[in-house]
Amino acid sequence: MITTVQDGRATRVQGDPEHPFTAGFLCAKVNRYLERTYHADRLLHPLKRVGRKGRGEFAQVTWNEALHDIGHRLRAIADGPHGAQAILPYSYAGTMGMLQAQSMDRRFFHALGASKLDRTICSTAGTWGMRMTVGANVGADAEGLASSDLVLLWGTNTLTANPHLWPFVRQAKEKGARLICIDPIRTRTADQCDEWLGIRPGTDAALALAMMHVLFAEGLQDDDYLARHTLGADQLRERVQDYAPSRVASITGLTEEHIVALARAYGRAKAAFIRVNYGMQRHGGGAMAVRTIACLPAVTGHWRRAGGGVQLSTSANFKYNTAALERPELSPDVRTINMIRLGDALTLPDAGVGGAPVQALVVYNSNPAAVAPDRNRVLTGLRREDLFTVVLEHFQTDTADYADYVLPATTQLEHLDVHFAYGHHYATLNRPAIAPLGECKPNTQIFRELAAHTALDDACFADDDDTLLRQALDTTDPKMATVTYEALMEHGWVRLNVATPYLPYADGGFGTPSGKCEFHSARMEAMGLDPLPAFTPPHEFPELVPELAARYPLTLISSPRHQFLNSTFVNMASLRRDAVPEVALHESDALLRGITEGAQVVVFNDRGAFSAVARVGNTVRAGVAWAPSIWWGKLTGDGHNANETTSQRTTDMGGGPVFYDNLVEVAVAGA
């Protein structure tokens, strides 16, 4: 991203026209980043709570007053009967980058001896699925897409969630590739594809297994690749016999004919590119779903060629020196709390994991009062008068309303950072384009100063951001050889030391213990899991919980609105326009409930409820409700959002969230 500055004020942001991916344009959200940076509601000074928790009533204080009191309170808890484990950090990727998201903050909490946070809220299930099959979350290179003759956009709304991939998809289409979207929702991406397969939520692994059934049955597999570069091919061939398309049709809601046709198209393609995304892995069997789909290109040998393979992410190729940044050796042996279980951690006496109650919560780069599952329980915990809460933020979010102190943090335009990527192979330097507004400070500086006020005197807290940047780049991994301090300072972004396009498994070389694509995983077997690909249904799969499904027959998917990035950008009027919380229903489901277009409805289950406006049509398959999210509660009519209904249960591997594993009912308001 290039920022134009005049007289110290940023006046324009644009994608770098020379960058192979941003190519001169930004997404609909980041394109409004100036408006966000200079928003009238931007927090510019430290604030101290003066009203009841949740009321959002604060008074401005000095940085010294805020840091002194916070440091004193945290030190008192650390020295108290429960020790520093009673302090819990809570963060994710609201502000991104190696420095502002995972450097000085980690040093601070490690040295203090605070509880550790298992940061699972986004991608851990899929990461584990890729790891068990190919060895790491490393997939196909989008820069080979022009060579693809079949593109499967599987569980991804690319035009919303990954718009910079679309030009590469379009190149493939212009050369004759067929585009197929597999998704319970008929998204704007589906409308641009040649075919939409409206699969039942959480049944993707069953579809992949049925495809492999057809591939083996019709001789469409690559026997040479299977023999050279895979482990357990014979066991996989036997396993998929249980997943005939005739059986899987009833599981997935797709016709047998569609399943067979998809498998044949995939098997006959020379280079099929599968793009999966993180929505797919947000159910009880999410890791197995990604693992199973990741087997497909090894069965057909599509890894051999540019444009072939599967991509969930490219992130594991970026080997920054996280140990140097985070200094894990500073931490004693302490408990780890899964961020998905925040509601339990704040409301159960032993934090749900044994040991001390959580007495202090420090939130940064996240808005858990909106985004964490089981929102009612989270808010119950945040209301505790005995919970000392500190929030680093840009705006007075739902979470900030419950804070004892709110500290103003910088945006991406105001601080130094370095980034990895999820869908390409370019490392990026984030130079500060403008001075921090008001009294805002980078996260790194806030935690440096907190360390001083909490009597932490390790020499590591003296490292400035430039030093942190150099430490992040101090790595011997060969893929990082081109990513030097000098190169970043000169060019701003640098490609990893990999070929273009990058073919990670053309000749095998998988990152698994065997060095092969592991259809049979000894590691999973040791974990007590099925070592072979299988269909692991969602926790709330209707056939497994018929009584629950009788009361709550619709599966709710609450993926981000096109204009929102989870709960980020929600407070910007230009991106909300006249939007309100809404829920899309298939016309048959709406008719059954007497719901008409535009009706005010309530979406509910035993965990909670929220209000929405009904959208009726064919944008979702029958049995699915889609509530584009994630709204701040304070910006909705009833103060609630979709996470009133989501649960704190976790995925089969990785401890990830199950946001889309969520049975609900929808009724006309007041009915």
C-alpha cells in the first residue's frame, strides 16, 4: 500500500501498481483506511473509567497516570495469592505485523509470568489439517493460476475475502479454465463462476472422499506420484470405498450426478487449483475437512504442475525469528488458556483449566465483546467489578466499554512493522507514513512503558522498533535469504527466495515426518484420531442431534459482510451505509415460517438471540441461515449480534472455533 502525504497528513492510499498482487488497487475496506485513521471517534488520549462497566463512561487522564496505575494493579495481582497467572493477555490480528502483534507484548507477559493465550480464533484447525497431510500450511502459488484448467473456489468468497486473487482467477478463466464455487451460500463469487454447488455446511470432507472414490474407480489417479510421494495410498483407496457418490449425496445435499461430474472434471484436468478458506474449518470436523481436501492433488498428481494444488495459506513459508521477538524463555511454566474459551475463563472460578481465576485482562488487537463466541457469557465476565481490564484500541469498541483503562494505539499508517502473507510470497515492510495522532502510541511502546511501571527491568525492554525489525529478520532459513533489512528499506516489499511460480511439492519434499504426503498419519493415530481422511461431522450436525435439530433446524453461518473485516470497519458510516443486521433465508424456509422479505425477525437458540431483517431468496441453500457479520452490539438495534448464538466448543484439531457449527431457529419478531 502506498500512502500519499501532504503537510504531514495522509491524503491518499492505493495499492502499489508494481506489486504483483495489490497491482494498484485495495479492497473495499482498506480503500477507506484514511477515513478510519482520521475518524472523528478515533481515540487520541488515555481514558479511565468513571461509570459502571459497560456504560462506556470515561475521563481523560495522562499517560503517566494511566501507566502508573495499571502497572501498580498488575504488580499487585502478580504478587498476590494467585500469582501472575491471574493476568490474561487477549489479542489477535486487529493490528497486524510481527512487531505490533507479537513482540514487546509477548516479552512483557512472559517476563511478568502471566497466563499464556492460545490464539486459535482464526486458522488453527485448517493449519493442523494441512500440517497432518502435507507437513505445513504451505500450498500452491497463485502466480501459477494462469496455467490452471480448473479452479475450485471451495468455501471461499474470493471477491470479498481475497479480492487480490481474483485477477489470477480471471486469467485462468480467460484461457479456458472452468470455475466452480462450492459453498452453502451463493456469494458474489459464486455468481461469477461457471457453476455453484450449494453444499450442506460442514460436509466438505465427505465430498472430497466421494471425489477420490470416483478418481480411483475410473483410473483417474496418478499412480507414479502416489508411489513416489505419498504414504498410505492403498489404505486411502480402501477408505474411500465407503464414500460412494450415492451415499455422499445424502450427506452433502448435492446430487450424485454433480458429485461424479466434479470428480471427473478434477481427475481429467491437467492442473486444477483448489482455493479453500478458513470458513470451511469452523466446525467440529474442520481440521479433518481441510486435511481431506489437501489429499486431492496428491491423488491426481496436480502438484507436479504450475496452477495445480491446493492453497489454504502461504504463511508457513515466512520464517521470521519469532523467538527473538517474543523471548519465550522469559516465561515460567504457566497455564495456557484457549481464547475461544474466554467466556468460561472469565466466569468459572478456576478459569476452566484449573488454578487461579482471571483477575486482570489486557486486550489489544481484538474486540472480544463482539467477536468471541458465546457472547453472553463473555459479557457476563467483562461486567465483573473485580476484573481489572485494560484495552488498547483505536475506537471505543464494545470491549472498550467494559475497560477500566483504554489506551490509544496507532494504526498501520503510524508505526513501523514487517508482515508475512497468507496468499502470496512477498514480505512487506510497513513504514510509518505519518506521525501518531494525538497521544497515540504503538503497541510496542505501550508495552515498553508498561514494563517500566510494572518493575520489569530485563534489558530486552530497551529494544526500539528498528532493533525489533532487525531481530525479526535474523534468520537462517533459506527461503528468507532475500528478505533483508536493506532490501526491505530499499524496495518496501521483497519476494521470498522461492521460484515463480513456486511448486512446493512437484517432486515430493513434503514437510511431514515421512517426507511424503501422508494419507495415513501416525501422528494423528498417536493423538487417538482416525489416521486416515474421513468425514468428521459438525458437533451440531442434524443427523447426530435430532432432538436439537427439531427445535433449531437451521445452520447459521455468520461470515463477514463485504464491507467489514470481522468487527473492524463496522463503525465507519460509509461502509455501513444504510445497512442493518440481516439474515438470508431460502424461500422455502421463509415460507414455512411465514417470513417475508424485509420482515423483522429474531434468530435464536439456547445460547442467545439477536434481531435481524430477513432477506428471502435463493442466495443460500435450504436449511441454512446467513447473517453477514460481525456487528458491534452498540451499533445494532437490540444490542446483540450473531455471537449471542455461537458456542465455545472447539474443532477436532487445533482448538479452533466452531462459529458455523451452530443450529438456530428464525421467527418473526414478536411471534
